Amino acid sequence: MTRNAPPSIPGTPVFTGVQAVRGYALNHLCYSLNDAANRATFKDDPMAYCARYNLTPEQTEAVRSLNVLAMIAAGGNVYYLAKLAGVYGLGVQDIGAQQTGVSLEEFKQKLLEAAH
């Protein structure tokens, strides 16, 4: 790996500076959900809220479908995406299950097995 080349982890999107720039609007939207009034506004009309933050069509569709993998591919940072997931009552384990392509119960079981 050269100094300027982004790291490569097979099967894992790496959050680089390029991804940070690409995902700025999406991450900004997610950060705004720290405020209860913003969460209520988002819940009332998620697509209008996306438009307010100038999300790309790809980002808007990822939010609409609550597809965390698509949000990450569109520049989303998992730490910010957790704020959005929380609006829907999802936790980090729900995100992990989606990322690994298994059910929440299967993901929890994998965590338990890895701990022993």
C-alpha cells in the first residue's frame, strides 16, 4: 500500500476522505437528528427532510428504504447512521445484522459465540 492509496479490506467499505466528502449531506442530516425537534420533523416527512439536506437520489433512496449498506456506499459514516437508525428504534446490533446479511437473532448468536 502506498502512502496515498486508501486501505483495502476485502468486503468492507473504508471510510476515506473521499467518502467523507461524498457523504457530507447524509452525515449532516443524521447528525441533525440529535435534536428532538428535528427527529419529529424527519418522522413527519422523511423525503422532505432529505430534500432539505440536498441528499443525492442514491442517498435519498437509501434513507427511504433504511438500507444501511447503501447509505455506507453513498458515503455514510456508521456513527452518524446510528442516529438515523435510532429514529426507527434500531440499535447497533440491527445495523450489524444488516451489514452481515443475517437476521438480528442470528447476529446476536454470532456475538455470543464469539465471546466464548
